[in-house]
Amino acid sequence: MALIVHKYGGTSMGSTERIRNVAKRVAKWARAGHQMVVVPSAMSGETNRLLALAKELAPAKSDTAYQRELDQLAATGEQASSALLAIALQGEGMASVSYAGWQVAIKTDASYTKARIASIDDARVRAELAQGKVVIITGFQGVDDDGNITTLGRGGSDTSAVAVAAAMKAKECLIYTDVDGVYTTDPRVVPEARRLKTVSFEEMLEMASMGSKVLQIRSVEFAGKYKVPLRVLSSFTAWDIDINEEAQSGTLISFEEDENMEQAVVSGIAFNRDEAKISLLGVPDTPGIAYQILGAVAQANIEVDMIIQNVSNEGKTDFSFTVHRNDFARASDLLKSQIAPKLGAKQVIGDAKICKVSIVGIGMRSHVGVASKMFRALSEEGINIQMISTSEIKTSVVIDEKYMELAVRALHKAFDLDQTQA
Amino acid sequence: MALIVHKYGGTSMGSTERIRNVAKRVAKWARAGHQMVVVPSAMSGETNRLLALAKELAPAKSDTAYQRELDQLAATGEQASSALLAIALQGEGMASVSYAGWQVAIKTDASYTKARIASIDDARVRAELAQGKVVIITGFQGVDDDGNITTLGRGGSDTSAVAVAAAMKAKECLIYTDVDGVYTTDPRVVPEARRLKTVSFEEMLEMASMGSKVLQIRSVEFAGKYKVPLRVLSSFTAWDIDINEEAQSGTLISFEEDENMEQAVVSGIAFNRDEAKISLLGVPDTPGIAYQILGAVAQANIEVDMIIQNVSNEGKTDFSFTVHRNDFARASDLLKSQIAPKLGAKQVIGDAKICKVSIVGIGMRSHVGVASKMFRALSEEGINIQMISTSEIKTSVVIDEKYMELAVRALHKAFDLDQTQA
């Protein structure tokens, strides 16, 4: 008997019929002897429906008071779906109780619409489990020290589930979603992409940060911090699938580096076309120049991803970075109107038609020549590399976005991901 | 400057456009210098939508665990509408904050789906008002001592508003609804019915208990207990109607017996066709007989309204009472199969095609001959009276339901309600 946390996304909770299926699946796990805690999202479409109503009435300027009300509003979606799931479990003959975030003291900071979990009081949940009940806890939300409802931002239910699993010291946190695991790359781009049976926490973090929609990145960080074994699996299998088969399905995000994992050098190919690059050419290469550029960008609340500064040439250097494509125009304006004149830079150039492609793999740590193999594969396809950035488990390149699919397929093949199961 | 509580029903909150109108109206009151607390119902249809989802998933047998979840579910409707109203007020440039029942400690007992308010902690509300904010408090709900959400039953938002007004010692509690006040009788039955400018608390209680849909009876009881001046008025006037005119509109439910009120003997004619009568004929007239009959009925959870026992004749008496028409079959069966045989009663007869018509008026206390005037008016129309029950401020008769409209019109005229404004 183990304590298990299940998390179900909005699609899995999208109708009473689907909620009933979730209840049957959870009841199966409970009847197999597990202590079950379930974290559901709101029914699909509900959060959007509520926020659309708010938007119709919203003040011209979004401030803290408005964001507090957005949270008070949006949190109702998960409270309703959680109660419905508890009712469905009761309908399946299983004792069950649902709690909103504040009722089991999921304490957060007061950053409305993007709060961070500080602590969870698990006493009440344990008492209910000890009575043989399935405990449902609303995803996405918590409560601040003053008793205001907070929400964790989009995808926050993943984080809630992991936080609950960490607080309860659960054996595993199963994230049921509409994909059946983590793939070597997006199967829509590379049909030969294969599901990974396991992926390391660090790799998953890189995959998630590259725009993979499988898991919210904060939930992966949380899982890493508290070493919560996390499994991503499909909620669209039949509810009465054999429980042992189900328990081994999907992708396990692991915190133990086992021997199997050592064998694969590269686990997956990630990509992201939401970026744009900006370069300041001919900047005087003086101490503090990076701060003067990026400090101003950060003050404008623009997040920067890759940063590259070339070696100096005749006291001048070129400085490049990438930002989200939505911030491209604003960042360009800022550089052209304020930063370049101030620093005496020669020119500001930018390009929004780029993409970032990365190879990710914990095996890269101990293997040389991985990056050069990547560059060769791209060069053989005639793809020009515009920027490069590397870390211990990831090598990323910026290329023209028109080559994205070609690059991903070439790399997927070059690193034997078409055949090898990591 | 006074502290005023407004309550808006589901129809008034039925769309973003209507919520905006409510916000404009409340903002007008706040800008006139009042401290404003607003209690909204859920958007119309929302509570039914949620409960319909629950019904699809419900266990075969409704128990406490299920009812707890129903409350957890249904309470989201008011939390959402309250947040939307706060947002709409912010959209009108008015500082505003919304609170769910648990956040301002509307403590109730643990009777899920029909909880009763025990206390309200008004400190937080007062602090927000002192900062110039309009405070929105969810209607319909509270929290029990264990932190479970409770709801007060249908129409519970009226009770919430009155309880908040009592706790805050508000100057007046304004119940905005889809009728423009309390009438001498239902205008659909008597087109000459007139709106009452004031009605006493006791009269209102009798009117409400007779099935008038204007106010939930518990809210009137609560208002009586705490002497909260209550005004029923229309939410369908233009929001920018002159505030002094608005403040005098509708019907004031008053706790002070002023001179005006003494003048009217009868304030209104109430009626109710939801009842059925049952008679036990030839019951031995022994001590405790009433308890033996009604105790068994109460144990079957059937509520009894009128009770009449005739004088004894040859040691036998006839015993009659009325129940809600929905309970008629069950009550008849109970009497025929168990009670009548046990008591040796001669016969059980019943009739569901009856109605109850009452004259209500605080002036009856000090006027003789009111009941006889009622009986004469009915007799002049050839209406046979089947049962009579009287109290200090009400005289009710049970008649054949086919005469209901005729009786109401005759009484409305006989007591000069067509012309006289109470």
C-alpha cells in the first residue's frame, strides 16, 4: 500500500462522462490498496469562460486589486470540478471528500495570478486518508497569509499536484494528460519520434523550458527540489486497464541516474519558434557593458533567453540575445531609441524569423564531440547556424525558422533517436 | 453617511451587462457618501447548472458526505458572481474587494444545504470600508467550525444579506429583486392590488410564509430578530434614478409601529394552493391524541401547517390538518395504514384540491369583527369555508381551490385594499 497522487487535466475532466471515468480509474487504484490523493484541473473551457466574463467588466488598468478578484473568480473552476469528482467517486461507492486550496492550507505568497506555494498543511488530508477516503484537492490555487485566494498561473494544477505529493511524501505523482508520455521530439514533426520510458529531471526541465506542453516547468522544478517521482501518462486509456500495466505506462521523470540512462547520449530534440534575436553591433567593449544593455531590458520587463557576446575586436564587440517574439518590437525600439545611442553602438539589427533547436541529454556530460556531431548534421543539410549556446546537458542553436522541421528530423536521425529507446 | 447593505438576486446578476448596471447603481450610492456592502446571488441559472452536473454523478443515496460536496460545488456560483461584481466596480473606478463566506467568517452550523448562520466576524469588512472600498460578500454560504463550506438553502442570499446587515448594524438592508415591492395581494390575481409603502415585520412574516416569493422567510425572521430595517425594491429601474427617490421606493419592512400603520386593519391578502388537508374522523378523545397523530407525522419528516381539532362529541373527535401537497399521498398512507388502526379512528379522508386564503394585518390586534367581516364576504360569494385558523395578525380559511381567485378578489375589495394605501 502506497500513497499515490493523481493529477487530471481539464480535458480529462471535460464532461460528467469523463469525470465518471476518472472516478472509476481512481476507485480502481484505491481498491488495489493505495491511499489516493487526486488533484483535478477545472473542466476544460471553464477557466477561459470565467476570465472572458472578467475581461468584459475589467478596469482599464490591471492592478493588484483586479488580479486578486481574477483569482477569487478563476479558483471557482477547480473547486467545482473537485466537488464533482468527489461526488462521482461517491457514485462509484467510494468514500471521498474534496478540499479547496485554502481548506488544506496550501499557503502561497500574495502574487495574484502567479503565486508560488510556500507550504502545505497535510494533517487534515492524512486524517481523511486514514479513514479510507479518497481526498480530492483543487489544483491551481492556494491562499495567502491574509486569507486571500491565489492562483498559480496557467498549468498551475501540475505544480499543485507535485507540491501535494512532496508534502505527503507520496510514492509517485501521476500526471494524467492528453499525451501518453514524453517523446524524443514532437511526433507531428518527426513521425519516427519515440516515447521515452524514463527521462531525467534535468532533461525534462530543458524539454519543458523549450516550450514542450507536456508539463508546466514550475512543476518540474518543484519535483526536482523535493525529489518527487513524476510520471506523465495518458488519461485516454480505458479506465479498467490492468493497474500494473498502467503503473508502468507513460514516461517516468526520474531522480536516480540508473545505468540505462547513461547509455543514451542525447534523449531528445527540443525546438521553439517563439523567439526573436536582436544584436547590438559595434559596442565599446568596456566593463559593465552587458549589464547596461540587459539591465535596461530587464527593467522593461522583457525576459531574455540566449545571450551571446563575441570576443572583442579593436575595442568593439557585438552583443546578441533572444527574446520572446511578442517582445521583439518593444525590445528593438528600446535598443534603438535609448541603449544604442547611450552606448555609442554602431547598429541594432534583429530578426524574428528564427527558431531555436536544442539537443538535450544528460549523457552529454560525459561524452565529447556531441556538439560537433550536431553541427555536422546541420551543415550536411545546408543549414546555417546563427547563434550557439551550450550547457552541460543541452546544446542550442538559432537557425532560420524555415529550416526548423528539417533540422529537427536531421538531428533526430543523427543521434539515433529513430531507433534507440532511451 | 450611513452603512447600507444591498442585495441583488440572480436575475439582476444574470449577464455582464446587468452586473455592470448593478456596479453603476452601487457606485452611485457609494459616491453619495454611503459605506456600501453588497451581497449578490449567483448569476441566474448557474446554481441549477452546477446541481444538474452533480445529479448526473450522484450516488444512489444522498448522505452527509454528498451534501457536503453539493455545498462545496454550489458555493462557487456566488464566489464567481461576487468577484465579477468587484471587477465591474473597479471598472467603474470604484475600489472594491469581494469575499467568500469563509473569508469574513460567516460561521454556520454543519447542516449542509440548509445551514443556519451562527456568527459573522465583521472586523475585516469594517477595515475595508474604512479604506473607502465597496465590500462584496457572497450570498448563500458560510463555513462550519471545521472549515467546511456550507450553504443556506434556496433563497439563502436574502438571509446572508440580512445577517451581514445585522452584524454590521447597517442603517438599512435593501433587497433588489424583480418585483418593485410587497403588494396587498398578487397583482396577477387582483389587478387592483397596490404596493405597500411599509409593512410590519410580523405581517411580512405571514405573507412570506404563505408562499409569497418576494423574500425568503428565514431572512425575514432574521431581520425581526436583529431589528434590521429591510426594504424590497426593484433592480429594474434605471441605475441613475435619483438616489433619494430610490431610497424611498419599494416596500419598507418596519419594526416600528408608526401611526400610519395603525390605520389599516388588514394589510394584505395572502394565498397558497400548495396545501392539502387530511382528516381523521371519529378519533377517541383521550389525552395525548394530538401527539400520537402528529408525532408520527413529524417522524416521517412531513411538515404540518394548520391543525384543527373539533370539540368532542360522545367521546369522539375529528382531527384535521394540512400538509404540503407533495406530502399528501405519503401522509394519507401513513394515517390509513398505521395511525388510524392504532387509534381506532373511524375514517381517514383527504382532499388535495383546496387552497388557503388569509387576511393579514397587524391592525387586527385591536379591531374586533375582522374575522366575521371576512366570513361574510366569502359567504356573499357562495364560498364554503372548510377550515378556519386564526392568530393575532392573521385569519386563514381553507376553501375549494376553484374559488381561490374569487375569494382573494372579494376579500381585497371588502377590506378596502383596492383604494386604501396602507
